[in-house]
Amino acid sequence: MHPVLKTSLSALTLAMLPVWQASADTFDYPEFVPSQSDFGGVGLMQMPSGRVTKEGELSVGGTFNDEYHHYTVSLQLLPWLETTIRYTLVQDLLYSGDPNFSGDTKYTDKGIDFKVRLLEESYWLPETSIGVRDFGGTGLFDGEFIAASKHVGPFDFTLGVGWGYIGNSGNLTGDKSQAVDCDRNTGFKGKGGSIDFDRWFTGCSAVFGGVEYQSPWAPLRLKVEYDGNDYTSDFPVNRPNGIDMSQDSKFNYGALYRLGQWGDIRLSYERGTTWTLGFTLNTNFNDMKAMWQDEPLPTYEANKRTSQSASELTPAQWEQLAQDLHQIAGYKDPALYADDSSITVVASQSKYRDREEAQRRAGTLLANQGPTVDTYRIIETNNSQPVTETHIDSDKFADVADYRGFNTHMADATTEVETHSPRGKLYAKSHKDWDVSVSPTLQQSFGGSEDFYLFNIGISAGANYWFSDHVELGGSLYLNIYDNYDKFLYEVPPDGTDLKRVRTLVRQYINDNPIRMNNLQLTWMDKLADNWYAQAYGGYLEMMFGGVGSEILYRPLGSNWAFGIDANYVVQRDPESQFGFFTEEVQFDPLTGRNYRVQTGALTGHATAYYQPDWSWLPNTLLKVSAGRYLTEDIGVTIDFSKQFDSGVIAGAFVAKTDLSAEEFGEGSFNKGFYISIPFDVMTVKPSTNRATISWLPLSRDGGQMLNRKYQLYSVTDARSPWYGRKALN
């Protein structure tokens, strides 16, 4: 080829590369995103896969066919840990044979699943996970698996081995001639809810697999799976007058249509006989961001830092400074002190979880409007108690505020120290001795025998008056807007328990009293010494109990651990009286026609250790372990574990295991629950340090129940090592 022609063709080829690349990109397959299975959790249809989704991903879904309705909540709690809560309504079976008790409520199975990622996908290795389905349920769907998934072009292939429900076809191991479940123990201990380690990875085992295809059209995805279950051990099959769930095909086929970034709908044909419809709604707690309409950050005005003393400022100027610190920097109703070398701000922080943002704003206001001093001292309080003290060096702050130097930060100008008394003369005080509040309230439980969902929604209105910095009188009223607790007909003998009814009287307190005094107590609170806090209280402590109590907490400044003890003497309040208490232990319920016992006086309290691990594999978590005596006089331990995501959303769970046997406790075997705490400032247009907490319990029972105290010192002292008030990381 002629050299000139060869050179021209080479140049043309190079010039065309961007065009070809753009064309290739146009026809690239959409990004693969893991999807949920019928049972919740990432998977194919009936079978799980080896994949997990992005950390913080929350998926809420439902799956419906003729036999089962699954309602699921899945959360990718950690990069390597997927968790799922599932409620399954068995469609052809009522919760009980007594229509006067459970009505038309379907039999409900509660299940908890987890999946642990063992290997991340690489060029050669598949993403591999091990998991357990229904590890704390009644055994209807319990199974274990190991699965691996590998992505090839638009295809995602899965191969796995399952045991129990997942591997019940027994195509790998197991003798189906012995029993439909290969002699796996599929019963459950006690009253359900217990973890049966002894049957994990036993019984039938089977190979399963499948492929998920991402079509060129981004919303559409197709699935095919080879099922590891043969459905011969399913609960609707193996009971009197059971139904037929036999397979006509070992292959299941499905299609999924994505609804943008927030959900999907799916349709599948399973077992060769059954159509299944499902949906998923999803969000990611790490990606949630605040969209504020905030006061602008003041401009630092170096020329205003003139040599003037505190006494040269007029009362009006001091008052204006206090108002600006409240409105612009979030230091609520501050008290301002000053001497020749420092100015001190004493206030609670009600606006910014990011303390550096609050301190930058406060430093700018103090530099622009305050006297000339060496140090700005900010004593942050909560419930009028000093929690932290921050010293801002005025000269170093000038470098930060005026952007002198390279990559300066507020941390370069601040120092955290143990709190001390304010120095100098009091020049301004806008602290009010009283406070009022109004907030919505939601209480709920799922999976009960009388109705699947029991709840009440109302409004709590509170008021507090401080006689001094240490003594407060406060109270609140609860206005019930709507509830369905009239369906809660908890009966002691059918449940097999004879505990004192400390929480299962919820119907009498809520449904029978549309307006009720929720709390009325006198509280003393103080910082006793460096790192030591204490409180004492007495009165109507919560909706169901009154009495007296105290708490002491040791919490070093900046430490990731703390330790506290609370002790209380309580008596159960009479639901038929706003101010009365039960005086007789044995009571009669006219609605159920049965006697029951109540708490007429008991000591309750716990020793609690708090720990925020700094391990790389368990980031942004809090572990609380409480040991002590509960309201129904049982003794045991409560473990509470929570994870905080980049947005500040907290997801947590707790279990309380006491000396009550499963039979004594009743259905569920032991107390457990889940909660999500959401910062207000990711839901509203204004920055705030407040939170909304949504909690749910599998069942309302009496064992393992703590007193609902108005104040807990760990929350009061949160700023010493922020957890609830930690700044967003996204």
C-alpha cells in the first residue's frame, strides 16, 4: 500500500474511533442490578443467589399466589450481610378454629433470613454467599444454602446447593423414601421463634441454579431457574385435607419490569402449575440526602475584629448576638458569658448534626459581632446539663474563616475538653424555663392471631417546666386518633402462660381511653463529676406504670464505650383511671371472661454496656447489652444491635432472653423487635437534630419487657461521642 494512502487510512481510523465508541456505548446492555426473590433477599424466584446488593439498600415487597402471600422487608445491613424479615399468610388456613377469636385472619408464619457474602466477584471467581432462611421462625420455610453467581455479558448465572426447604427435592443427598423431608426435623421448639441450630444443613439436599438475563431494554429482565424444592413437605400439603402442590416442571420462568430506580413488578410461572405476581419498592439509606432551605452561612468580616471589650457592647448588641446564635448557628436560647480573654456560649444544639458546621457559624458570628477575645468557648448542653465543651482559638479560626493557608478545617482551630463552669460575667440569657411539644405517635405489631396488623396512631402533647438547671416537672397527654386494638383479645389460658400482664393489656390502655395522661414526673438530673451523670425521677413514668427510679452513667469524653445502671420501683397503672393504680394482683376481664394477674409493685432495672466498635468489618454500629430484672419479674439479658448509614438513618434489632421458658413466655418464645430511626433533616427542608423512630414487634407479649423511661442518659449525653446526632457522611 502506498505510504501516503496508508497514513491517511490510519488517521481516518483514529478519527473514527470516538464515533465507533459512542455507537458501541449506545448498544451496551444496561447495568446489572440484583433483584429480589419471591421470599425476599436477592435471588432468582424461589431460589436465592450468591449475590448481595449495595450496602444500605432497603427493599419492601410482596409476592402473591394461590398458596402463599409473602410480605418482605430486606436490608443490606453491611456490605457482606443481607437481612430479611418475612411474614407469610397461608391462604387456605385460618389462624385458629375459633372464628370469635381470630375471625378470618390467615395463619401467619414469621421468618427471619440472613445471607453472608464469602467472596466478591472477580475475573475468575463468582460472588459466593452462604445463607439461612427462616432461622428464627416456625419451620415452614427453613433452609440453608451456599450459592455462587457469575456475570457473563448480559447473563448472570447462579449455581448452588440447598438444604431443608430449599433442597427438599433431594437430587443430591437424602432418602425421600424415609420421609418427605428426608427425616429433617421440621418442627419447632417451644412456641416458635427459637433458633434451631441442630437441624441446619440436615435432611434433603439439592443442587439448584438458574440464569437472569438483562435485555437491551433497560426495564425488562428475564429469569429461568431449576428448582431445588419439590414442595412435598409444604405445610398446606401435609395437614388434614391438604392441598395439591405437586410440580409439573422443575423449571420456573419469570419476567421482571423495573420501575425506574424505586421498584419493580414481576410475574412468574412456577412448578408448571402456578402463576405468581410480585412487586418491590426500594431505596438506599446511604444515598438519602437532605435538601435544606437554610439560613446562609455568614460572611466572615475580618475588619470587624476591632479591639473592643465585652462591656463596650450594648445590651441590644448582646441580645442580637444571642438571637443570631439561635437562628443561624442552631444554639437554642443561649446564655452568653464573657471576660477579658474568652466569650462562652452555653446552649443545646437543636439544628445541626454536623457540629463543625455549627461551630463555624458560631465562630463567625462571635468574631463579627462579639468582643475581641482569645478563645470562643461553646458549652453544649442537653436537658440543661453540660455535655461537651469546645474551645475555638480566635486567631486560628480567622485563618480558617478567611481561607488562609492550604486545606484548612475547623478541626485546626478547635479543641474538645471536659466541661467546666462558664467564665466571666453573664451578658445575655434567652433560656426559657418552660417548653412545649407536639408529636405524632405510632405503635404497631405484626402477625398476631387476632389480626395481622395491630396499631394505634395518635398525638402526644407535652410540657416541661425547669425549676432550676437540675429539677424539671414534665408531663404529656396522649390523644388516640385511630386504632384497631379492639381486636386484641389476648387470652391467657389458650396461650399457655400465666405471667403478670404488663404489656398485653395494651387494648385497655389505648382502645378504652381516647385521651390519657401518658407521663407526669419530677426529674432531677446532674453531672456529678467528669464523665459521670445521674438522674432521679418519680411520678407517672409511662402509660402503663408509675413509680420512682434513678440512673447513673459513666461516659468518658470521646470514648466509644459507656456503662450505666438504672433501678426502679414501679406499680401498674389502672387503665380505667387516669391517676389510679392496681391494688389487687388478680383482675377480671369482662370482654374475655377470664381472670388475669397484674403488677402491684416490683423492682426492675438493668446494668447496660454501650459499645461503638471501630472494627473495619463492622463500621458505624452500636451494641447495647443490658442485664437485669424486667417488669413481669423475669431476669435476663437484652442485646440491641444497630447500624447507622451515611445519611444518618439507623436500623436496629433487639432480642431479650430471660429465665422464662418458651412455654412460659408464650408464642414467639422470647421478646424481639426491630426499629428504624430517621433524622428529620432528610425528610424536611430544615436542618434538625430530631429523629422519628418507627418500630415494630412480631408479637405483643409480657416477657422481657423494660420500663419505658422518659430520659435515658446515654441519649442525653450523645454529644460526648455522637451516635444519634452523628453528622451525615454522604
